[in-house]
Amino acid sequence: MKIRFDDVSLRYGMFGRGVSALHRINLEIPDGRVCGLLGRNGAGKSSLLSLIAGLRRPSGGRVRVDGEIPFENRRIMSEVSYIGSHFSDRWSYLSARDLLRLAGAVRPDWDQVYADELIDLFQVPRRRRLSSYSTGQRAAFYFVLGFAGRSPITILDEVGLGMDAVLRERLIQEILRDLAAHPRTLIISTHYISEAERLFDQVVILDRGQIALCEEADDLRAEHGSINDAFIKLTKGSRVLKEASDE
């Protein structure tokens, strides 16, 4: 499922006249790619992801997912899994078992066997409420909830926050393993760039609501040695460095 942004802006506030979160975004994420969405806090990453998931309508421009407008589009929204660590409190009164059942009821590609395997891999308690989880357990569970859906578009928004280094490495290895068998479009927003960059086919860097850079991951590695080094160099001074192609 291809994702395309054409001159997209997003403002928060009544009638779209408040704070600007995104400004004239032009971007294409081809089907089946792993896109690393990078940027400092407040750069607009979660705002951009919410448009792909159909949770918000852009203030200007056009967003298309598989050729359709995603906002309140039942077909598109059922095929996009958007999971982030900041969602935790919303479901804290439920147990992992209850939430997995709910996910199975609403996700057409849900794989319960795989979800059970991931629960065991990350040693997540099944019967306890999420409110009783440690930060790392909660993060691991939300990864399971998003990734076991095997949705055509899967979005992981800082799901590694709160995990220790061992769990984050286990998460990366599991993504690599499962994508080889079940390819899909995967968008990863993370501050753990040096750990996750081996996953990326495409890199998008946001800065103050604009695209600072959109390039192939291999090109960045060849030029800078690593994507983490490229990010540090290219965001130094916090300015837009290169506009994404409109093609």
C-alpha cells in the first residue's frame, strides 16, 4: 500500500488556525518499504503518522493511502496498525489477554498464534492489567499488539521507549525475522537510531514540521558511514536542509 503526501499541512486549533504542526509536506513511501521517520521532539513525527492512520484530516493538501483518503476510511483504517508508547494509559484498565482478543476482532490480518509467541518471547504477563506493568513490559506489549496484526501498513511510534537494551535488541531481531517471511510497509519513528537503522530502506527526517531530508538509507550510509551520524550532522542547527522530491 503506497503512501503519498501532496503539499500537506496540519494545524491544531479551531478551524485549523492554531499551531502549525506540518507545513507543505511532499512525500512518497512505496509499498513494502521500511521507512525510518526521524526528528527531534516536536518535529511533527506523530502528527504525520496520525494522518496516515486516518486519525486526523490535513488542514491543507492531500494524503493518499493506497489511492484513497485515509481519514475515517473504514477499509484503510482496518489495514493500518498505529502503535505508540504514548497510547499506554488509554487501555491501562484492561489485561493483555483482553486487548489481544479485541485486536483479533478488529484486525483482518491478526495472527493470534504469532501474538502468543511474541508474548512469550517478551515475557509479558497475560492476565494482569496494563496499569500494573513496568514501563518495559508495557512497551513490549504494545509492540506485540501492533506487530502481530501483520497489517499492510504497520506504524511503530517510539515503541522502544522504556525497554532496556536487551529487549530493544530482541525487538529489532524479531522485526527482521518476521519481515523476511511477511513483508509489509513498516514506518518506525525512534530516537534509538543507531539500534534501529539496520532496518531502514528509506529515511525521512522532519524538522519543525517540514521535511529536512528524504533519501534512500543506503545512500546515507555510503555518504556518512551510518544513519545516526547523518542525522546528527544534518540536524545540527535545526534547519531544513533538503526538500523531498515531488516526483
